[in-house]
Amino acid sequence: MELTFSCHRCQVVNHVPRAEQARSFACKSCGAERDLHPEAIASGELRCCPICATTDLYIQKDFPQGLGLFIVIVGFAISTVFWYLERPIYTYLILLGSALLDLVLYYRVPDVAICYRCLSQVRGEGSNPGMHLRPFDLAIGERYRQERIRAEELRLAGRSVGERIPSPDQAVPHG
Ligand SMILES: [Zn+2]
Ligand SMILES: [Zn+2]
């Protein structure tokens, strides 16, 4: 399985070719070490995100999401030329062809498993064991998106306030 994730320090995208064998990984750009969760891949099957151990993962077709739309639009553009040239048969053939190409692509292109929390991606055999992963769920995605926004706000606040953030046990009133 191939793991793709962005570095927590410099945000550069990294690839780990055989994630099932790797225990830790150093960022190719800044060298930041990242431990991988060894329990994430067991007997060749993906159990959770190797980066953050989240079990909420979704599945997506492994090609740019705009590509399908692009094919339909290009097909439509070409077909209008033939419509203008009064060749209706060619017009319909091209429309049909672009729709078929879309369909073939959809079924031929493999899936990629993506972590809701850290957006790491896992490709390859075993990344969707038993086909139990579902496509992106807006409600779950929104929950994790809000979490990421809060984490980013805390990070920025921590950077500007520095040492003055009270630790959680100091904030608890005594008595
Ligand atoms: Zn880095
Ligand atoms: Zn993750």
C-alpha cells in the first residue's frame, strides 16, 4: 500500500511506497520524523489511518474530480461544431462517446482511501478491505473540518501568545 500525506511541519506532500513495512518516516523536505501507527495495516488490510489512527476513512475514485466533468464539457463543445455543420449523427455519436468514456474511466480507475481527520491517502490492494468504506459523507467531513479549523486557530493563538497560555490544570478552580 502506498501512503500519501502532507508533512505536519512544512505541509510538503510525502509518499511512503510500502506503508505496511514502514514504522516511521522522515519528511523529504524538512526531515521532520513521523511515526506511523503499526496497527493501521494488519494482514495486508487497512484498519485505520497510518498517520493519526482515525478509523473514519472514505473512498474516492483516484482521478482528479474535475476530469469527468471536463470530458463531458469537451465532448459537448465538439458535438456543437458538428451540430453547426448539420451532422446530427456525429453530434450524437460524440455525446454518446464522451459519456461512455466517462463511464469506462469510472469503473477502470481504482479507489483511494482518505482519512477524514488528516486527509492522508492510502492506495493499493487492501486499502478498502471487504469494500466496507463508503464515499465521502458530508456530516462526518464537516465535523473533522471544524476540528481542523479549531486546531489551526489554537496553533496560531499559541504562536502569538507564546508562553502565556495557561495549562489545563491551572485553569481548574481550586476548592
Ligand atoms: Zn516537512
Ligand atoms: Zn489520518
